[in-house]
Amino acid sequence: MLPSPNKMNELERMAGNVIVCGFAGLDVPAPVHKWLSEESVAGLILFKRNIGDMHQAAALISSCVADRDPTLPVLVCVDQEGGRVARFGEPVLQLPPMRALGAAGDTRLTRDAAMVLGQQLRAIGINLNFAPVLDVDTNPHNPIIGDRAFGRTPDVVTEHALAFAEGLRRGGVLSCGKHFPGHGDTDLDSHLALPTLRHDRARLEEVELSPFRAAAKRIPSVMTAHVVFDAVDPAVPATMSRTTIAGILRAELGFEGAVFSDDLEMKAITERYSIEEAGVLAIEAGCDLLLVCSDLEAAARLRETIAMEAGRNERFRARLAEARTRADVLRRRIHDLPPALPLKNALDTADARSVRGRLRVLS
């Protein structure tokens, strides 16, 4: 029996509120404005394609969040790690690769740099940065992590990643640790193919899981890896593995925050699943927020599919309600952060000048 139209609308809204979407161009497309006005999307993710300059980006974000429910802020997300993963250019603080910060051995610098970056991002309108990377760089042939990691040992990664997360918080931005349960030793790029990690569980505990275990009580969100971990669940990528998310991340590590999927448009997923199928499986596995980073039609189909599945499957509906609750809790945590500075002020604080000088020594 199909749900009533009113019930279906309620389920579609719930489904939308576990999706973070991206789009092309410097202007916000009409469907995104519609979803925002209906309060049926959790958030947005910006890329270089959306950013002409800081002032244009700030205006774009303002047009999205104006007149929205202030008690439940829209997530406005970006990947601004430093090094080769940075969507904003100058005059936003340009960080070196995280490997350089880890090698410098100064966690105060890492924290202070992240704080200044956070202040500047928040002044533009960003409230969540998909950082820090918690992966351990143990494979010199890894095509996707490498110098994005803080180091080659779990201790270095843990110390600097936690300092980075704390700095972002002080700057007014939520952090997201990635890519659970570890992408540092893969030899494939999950944007292009599905990697498999064949280490036994003892090795995973010692290396890959160690930073995530240390961070579990200290970061508000985690992003999954589109990687198969043979010792945990050889059948599916971690993003779709209940053993990995509900079992290890939740039950064993005690993580209570929100879990993001990595982008469901990556080839590690799309070569095996439709985005709609992948999204349902990710929610079932324990993901709370789903990233669809460019295809708005796919995001719309995903919302409809999730709502239909919730309408006919009581167990899935309960899991979706749990995911929506965790997503809402994350969004409300924005209220606990320091408020945004005026953009002009954020770009030229004493802390910003100090950090720029200290970073020049690393270049």
C-alpha cells in the first residue's frame, strides 16, 4: 500500500534533509532555491566552479541561507584542506599540504592556521569544512591521499588532525574527519575506481583506525571511504557496510556524531550501483548525510527513492528518521560556534598576519 500524498510529502522532506548537494556555475539553480525554500535539503557543497571571488561566493551563500529557519541552519560545506585540495584562493589563507604541517611538528601552528582559515571561511558563509584528513600515509604509490595526510604514522596524524579540528572550531567552522576507516594505503583513486585494502584486522587497529578512535569523541562528523576492507566486509565499500559504520565506528569507537558518505557520484560507486541504490544502501549501513556533488537530477531522484523506500519499509523509515535526527543535531551545532567576523576583518587579523608569517618558513 502506497503512503498518502501528505505522508509522501513528509517522507520526501525527511529524505531531502539527509542530502547535501552541489551544482554547476556561479548562480544557484532554481531547483536548489526550491529545495531550500521547502526546507527539504540539508546543505550545499561548493567547489571552484561556484567561486568567482570571495564576495561573489559570500553573496551566493547569503542568497541561499537568507530567510531560512534560524534554529536549523543550512550546512554550507567546502573541501578546504590545504595544498592541492583548496577551493578558495587568495586572499583566503593558503595552507601548505598537511604533510608539511605534520613534518613541522608544531601542533600550535596547525591549530592556529586552522583557526584563521575557519574565521575566513565562516566570514564568507561556510560553516563546515571537510577536513581534517585522518588517513595515514603509508603507501608512497597512493594516487589520492599522499601529502594530504599529516604524516606516515598514526601518532603524527592524530596529533595534527585533532589540532586542526580544534582550530576550525575556534574559527567558527565544523570539522569532518575523513575517510573512515582509512584511505591512506590504497593504490587506486576512488574517484576513478573501487580500491580494496587487504590488511588484517590487527593492522587496521594499529594504523588505519587509530586516528579515528582518538578523534571519535572530539569531532562532530566523519566521512566514509569508498573502499572495500577485506578484513571487515569484503562484499561492499565501507560507505555501504553496516559492519563498518554501525559496528566499528558506532559500537566499537563510540562515535556519536553525524556520518557523511563521500560523493555518491564517484566511479567507485557509479560503476557498480545507481546513485539511488547507493544512497539507500548507505543510509541502511548507518550514513546520516549523503553527498551528491554535481548532478541535481540525481539528487532529486535519490530523494524520491529514499522517500519511497521509507514509505514501504518500516525498518528503513526508522533508520532514515535516526539519520535525519543526527543531521539536524549537526546543523544545530553551528549555534555553539563562535560567530562570524565581517569578511574584511577576518582577512587581516593579527592572528592571520602571524600565521602567514609562520607558514612562510615551511615553503
